[in-house]
Amino acid sequence: MLEAGARAPEFVLNDQDGHETSLSDLLQSGPLILYFYPADFTPGCTKEACSIRDIHTDIQSVGLRVAGVSPQDEDSHRRFRDEHELPFVLLSDPEKVAINMYDVDGPFGVGVRRATFLISQDRTIKDAMLADVRIGRHQEFIEKAVILRETAGLKSD
């Protein structure tokens, strides 16, 4: 897994609507929380996505954006996003291009590790965490990023 201080690799993936989306596109309006997850509609991934949804207003209030990445196709992402009213972009990576760039492929190429990155606009990874089973740690990680930006006076108007 890429560590804090590393340069976030550029990628281009399709979003849930089939639109090509690059890391640079996602960073245009501010820093990004980029999270990788194994699969749409699984209990753990649904819990994680919904926990991010539930704090999304706080995330946006400090100028952060969110994007999720997993190997499912655009149709699966669109259904997952619609069913759970997710207000953020889901990117499809069936060839595991970004998954491999960020070194979060599962053991022996099976599955995807559950990882979350905080990436600044200059593509520096400011913080990163890996927690495959302890899903709540990802929400704690994001909440910490929100609090640090809020404390630094980086609230968005």
C-alpha cells in the first residue's frame, strides 16, 4: 500500500455513469478521500459506503471530496449508488489498474484490500490507512481528516 508522503498515481477510470474520470479531475476542486473497497452490495462494503454517506455533509463542509473504487462495472456501481443514495462518485476498475497502482490488490490477486487515502491537490498522499475487517476505522480516519481541516480553518463556504 502506498504510504503518506508518496505521490498519488494518476489514473483514468469510468464512473457509475460511464464517464471517464481521472485523479486530476477529482482533485480540481480540492483534496480527495479516495477509498478502495472489495465489492458493491456486500454487507461490509455497504456499511462502509453508508457510513461515509452519513457524514458526507461534514466532509464537503471542509472542502473534501470522496470517490470509491472497486472492480465492479458501471452498472453495478450505479445500482449500488442509487439503492443506498450515495452522494459521491464510484469508479469502476475491473482491470485493477488503480487498485494495482495504489498497491491494494488482494493476496494472490484475489479481491481488493479495504484502504482509504487522503490526497492533496498536488497529488501528495497526506495520510493512508488499511483495515480489511475493521470497517469502522475508515469512518474514524475520514472523521479525523474532517476535524483536522476544520481546526485549520479550512471550512468551505
